[in-house]
Amino acid sequence: MRTETAEPVTRSRPARRTAGRAPVRAVYPGTFNPFTPGHLDVVERARALFDEVIVLVAVNGDKQPGSDPEQRAAAVRAVLPTGWTTVTVAAWSGLTAAYCRRHGAGVIVRGVRNTTDLQAEQRLAAMNQSLGVPTVFLPARPELAATSSTAARATGQGTLRGHRRRGAA
């Protein structure tokens, strides 16, 4: 199953373009079940580093989310600030590196909360690097590091449910 849906989410600041340099498109993949304040923070920080950020709602055979990728992608779109015009959301089933090649993305962004996350992410990053796509790690802000999607689902806290889109610079 290959699912693709990309709708722009508006952002008020212009894309970061440097003369003589091609724009850099980054992909931030995850199951996002649910999309947490930590995820939102990674997107916000990634958009300051790259010209375009694609939040890639992925299918992971090891996880059993309660909704399909399209529903999760719609939920992510619903909470991203309307002013983030260079952030898009897409649903995808397949290798992240394959999505990157198909859509001209030059880098994968991953958030890491702790050393356990980092160890797991380093293995994935090595695989993606061998497929030609490097990974950039963004450490979680201390106040957001304790909340995982699993904990957010279990407790109902740390989610963005009911969060309304806001305009943002």
C-alpha cells in the first residue's frame, strides 16, 4: 500500500534560500499516533533549518495505530500553525529513503528524547545513509522529553487533541 497525500500548511516566513544553493527539503517521518507537543517542536525547529519540511506519516508494521495513515495525516495538518507555508504533511507506506528519493528530499530529521532513542535511531540512520539519505538528529527539549506517543495514548495527556491551529510566524 503506497499512500501519498500532501497538502501545504501555511507559514508566514519565507523559505530560507541562500544564493547559489539549491533548496533543502527535509522529511520528518513517524507514525505520529498521536502527534505530541514534542513532535510539533521538532517540526518547528526543523523548519528553521531547512527550506521545506515534509511531515511523513508512515506505516510501521511493528505498531498498530488506532487510525489509518490518512486520518493521522489529517490530524497532524489540523494542529500545525496556519502560517507554516513550507511545511507539508504526507502519508506513506514504504521505506522513508524511497520517499526521499522520489520527492527530492535530501535529509531525514529525527527527534531523540534519550540515549535509548538515540541508539535505535542511529541504526535507522545508518541504513538510510547506506541508501543515500543522511539523518539529522534534534534532541528533545527537556520539558518535552518525558512524553512519548505511547505514554500520551495511555494517559490522554501530552497530546494535541483539541488543540486549535494558530497562526505563527
